[in-house]
Amino acid sequence: MNTAECLERFRGKTAPHFAARAAEAQLRADAWQGARAASGAAAGLVLHSTSHTGGVQTPPLTVEGAKAWDSNTIEIDREAVRVSRLRKGAGMAAKWINLHSTKRENKVMVTLTYRGTNRDWKPHHISKYITTVRNWYARTTGGEKLRYVWVAELQQRGVIHYHAVFWLRKGVTMPKADKRGWWPHGMSNTIKAHHPVGYLMKYLSKTTQKTIGGYPHGARIYGVGGLDKAGRDCKRWVLWPSYVRQNAAAGDPFKPTPGGGYTHSSTGEFLASEWAPTGGGHSRFVRIRTTPRTMPDAGGPFSWIQ
């Protein structure tokens, strides 16, 4: 199955469901909002629609009730979420670009290190380097888009550095970054990337909940460029919550809705969030609904690629 067929199958998997479900979904959303407003729920408390219909839901006082409450609440670890988005976003992009590359292309990996410490780091350093390479590549190839994925990593001495993989046209050689003055902050190393996805996944696996806090404040931990529309659609899909992924195809224009949930910008279908905050800085959430999955086995656009 080629890429076009794969995407067509993925996009069309749930399309017939949308028209029939849009009105029902909106009615459910309206009912939820009305019930919550009528309950007079105070900040920090939620209406538990699966087990309570008359007012504010508070943790039960019985042991059995407390266990049920705990089983329906989650504690958000923001560092874990960041690691998850890193692996999904960068991993998906690398697989997509490599899938659409040829064996004749020149795939290279560039490592950029600092000679000093994290005090020498600035957020614009990596973006300026990528912009420089992008402009050079456009001049060299007559306007081709630069395809790349970069990830940040902490060295053993705790200083941030970067690994960037580039997919270049056959015959185009990547200049040495520090010798060209493209990376004046330390050293660079450029090698041929025989297994670009494997290289990136190895570095992605090194960033964990324990290490991500060591990055300089405000540092981006990955970047992607050169994806076509289908690739951008699929990258967005893998970053959606499960209740959206399993009710949507990669090309569906679902967007976050103010107040929670996602709305399909064409059909108006509303997928309400399954969770609501219990207070404490939006770090603890309680399940308020379970959204039916029309695609419970959805594995993404790579599910049908042999």
C-alpha cells in the first residue's frame, strides 16, 4: 500500500460517523455545560457526570467510595507530558520524512555542543543555526525545502547540546557548522546518518522525567521542518489525546476548544474532554465521562504501511 492509499484509508476510516454524531455530540456538550452551571460548582470542585447528577461532586467518605474516587482521578506530571510529546512529535516526524526519502539522498547528522556551561546557552542559538542551514540549502538547490528533525540532549556534564538530522538532495554536502561560523558557541560534528530514525530515537530515549528538569529554563527540546501537509496532519494526530485520536482521521481539522475539548472546524462536531480539573493549579483531574471510541484499534498512519 502506498502513502496516498494509506492516508486515504486513515482519513476515511471514520468519516461516515461524523455527520450522524455531530448533533448528538453538541447536545451532550450543551447538557454538560448546563448541568455544571446549574450546580454552582465552586473552583476546585467538579461535577462527576458518571456517578452524580445533582450537584457538586466531592470525594466520598467511605473507604469504597474513596477507592472509586482515586481510580477516576489522575495526577498530571508536566515533565512526563513533555517527554511524551517529545518522543511522539519528533519520532513521528522522523519516520515520516524518512519514509518519503530515497536511498540516494544524503542523510547527515550534525551534533552541536557548547564549549562552556548552560549559562552560555541562549534560546535563539539553535533556531539561528537552522535558519542559516535552511537559507543555504534553498540557495544550493534552487529553493527546495529543508527537511530535518533536531533534538536536545544533556551531556554527562549537564550541559545542553543538539543532534540534528538532515535529509539532503543527492550530491549536496553539509558544510561544517563551526568552520563556516554557523555555530560559534563551541564545536560541531557532521557524520553520515545511515540509520537516521534509529539515531534520533536513541537520543529521544535518553530524555526522561528525571533528566528533563536539567534543561535551561525556556529551552525547546525538539524541532521539525520540511513536512508536507500529510506529514503535518499525522504529527498533529499523534499529539491529540486518545479520545480525539480514536474518533478522528489524520486530516480532520479538530482544534482545541476554549474551556476544554476539541471541535471539528468543518462539521462542528464537539469532542468534550474526558477530564476536569479538581484544583491545585490544573495538575489533578477527575474523569467526568468516557467518550465512545469509533476507532478503538487506531494506531495511526503507519498502521497500514508494510
